[in-house]
Amino acid sequence: MKILIFTAVLLCPAVMLFAQERGKKEKVYSFQVEGNIAKQDKPTKIYLRRKTEGKMIIDSVITPDGRFLFLGNIPEPQTAQLFTQVAPTPENPVGRKEVIMLFLGQGATTVNINDINSRGTATGTPEQEAFNQLNSLTWPFTKEADEVYGKYMKAARAKDDALIRKYESRLDELNASRLAVMSKYLKDNPHTPIGMYVINQVAGYELDADEFYPVFNTLSKTVRNYPSGKQFEYRLELAKKLTVGNPAIEFSQNDAAGKPVNLGSFKGKYLLVDFWASWCGPCRAENPNVVKAYHKYKEKGFTILGVSFDENKEKWLQAVQDDQLAWTQVSDLKGWGNAVGQLYGIRAIPQNLLLDPQGKIIAKNLRAEALEAKLEELLK
């Protein structure tokens, strides 16, 4: 199920290079979020949460009379979340209650909230107005997905596998419908000021260069030149290099003993390059399938190279032992900053690449029965 894949937005080296080349004259967008809570019995602490240049930034204010104001600078228009803190529950263990999602841009965004238990509305910048339009189109799917996700979490706590599968399937259907609406929105509004947000949502973490190069080129020049536009362009170029049939990009990374392991040293065998981490639940759930495939085909010319996105060496090695991963493992212990992960543009795990004995990519993201079926085809 797609919602169970761990993701991260990475600022890849190419993007930092673009920023350095442009120097200190990068455009800065000054935003203002002014709002009012119409009804409140006591002062409310409200938070503005945004991710800028790879860093999560959370500001907060207390609203003695219901009014609040946030000011700041951002390198490009972007989403942000207004939220309050509530008592944690099993469904909401962090105790965060969203008030409204915003799209910050140059200038003022005005937020109106009836009371803190209701969702707010926002108007103002061209980006916010475009975001409102998009949300009105996707709302039926978002609303039902919220309801289904609550049922999914209840089924997960009860360990009811039948209901879990039922709700997973429905969530995937709703997500596909939402993305289809977003894709049509982008086609109908190619010069929308929130184009990079929409194209990133629609393209997902596994980017198809042939499909999205033409879409990207329809966006306005201003939007394409945002830092996120340059990053997306880099991802497109990388996706072209990593299409099935092309050679994998050579790399070297140390194993747990500090010994360098080169990708090229595995030539002569079919190789699964497996991106995972000890803290990644979906990765750990998939590991038994990978272990099964390894032992079934290791004598027929198949092996695996694990690339871990761990930061803690002890937890990494404990997971290797617990899951009985009997193949070569490497990591630079930099988490999402793993150098191989950045080289390959990995934005979600688990992910994998299957290489032929010459080091060419022959398949991507094979899981469970699909991995065994492919190996059976190749090594029967």
C-alpha cells in the first residue's frame, strides 16, 4: 500500500550546485499569515509548520484575542501547515490537530477560523487561490480517505488482516483518483503558480522521465526556475539515466567493518540493490520475501547488496541479524543523506534495482511474488 512507504524530500547535490552557481542573489519571498479565531474561550497557541531547504521550521504564537500573525522569508512559494496541540490518542499519538494547509507566497495570506475545532479558510496570494481551487477538486477523495484511514488504523490495532487489506485497497483507489484529478488540473492549468507542487504530487517518488519531461516543459518559466523546479529537472535527467536497459551508476560504500564495497565487483551475477533501513517498517515487512528469494536462487547466480539508510550502526546490525540478511550490507550511516541514495535519487524506501550480470538495470521495485517470478524467469 502506497501510504506505508517511507518517504523523504532530499536536497540532492545537483540542487545545491545550482544554488551555489546562482550565488547570493537568489530571490526571496516574504510571506505574511494573518488570521483570526472568531470564537475562543481562552488564549490559543497556534503553530505554523513548514519545510524549507530540507529543514523543518515550526513557529508559534499565542492568540489572547483570537488574532495571530506570522512573518517570514522563503526561497519559493510552498505549502505550510497551521496546527494546534491536543491530547494524544492512539489515532493521533503526536497530538497535532491540523487547522488548515496553506500555500505561502509573496504577500499576505488571510486565515479565518470559526473555532479551533473547525477547519479554517484562507485567501490572499495567487498561490493560495490556486491551492484553494485544487483542494476543491480533490476534497471528495481527501475527505473519504481521512475517514477510511481512521478505520484502517482501528483495524491495524485490532490486527484484523481482512479489514486491513480492504481499507488499504480503498485508500489506494482514493489516492489514484485524487492524483488523476491533480493531473487533469495541471493539464488544464499549465501556468498555475503551484505547478511544482502539483507535478511532484502526480509524479511520485519513482519518476517516469518520458511521461513528465513534456509536462514539466509546459510549466511557466518562473515556476521551472524555482529551486524545486531545478531539483525536479535534475530528477528527470537522473531518471533517464536509470531507465531499464541502462547501466547502473557505479558506486562504492563501506560495509560494517569499514571495507569499501564496489558495485562493479558483483558483475557476473544477477544483483538486487536493496535500499532499506532498520527503522523502516515496510522494509522490515518485506525482508522475509527477500530472504526467501535469496536462499532459493543464490546458487543459481543471484545475490543482493543492501544499502542501509540507517544512522545508528548498532540498530542497523541488529536488524541485519534479526531479519537474517545473509548478504553484503553497506551504509555511510547518514540516514536520508546516504551518498548512494542521493546518487540514485532515492526518495522513498523500500526500493530496489535488479541488475543483470553486465550491470544493466533490468527491473525496478520488485517485491514479494514479483521478485520471485522475475528470478524464476531469469534463472530457471
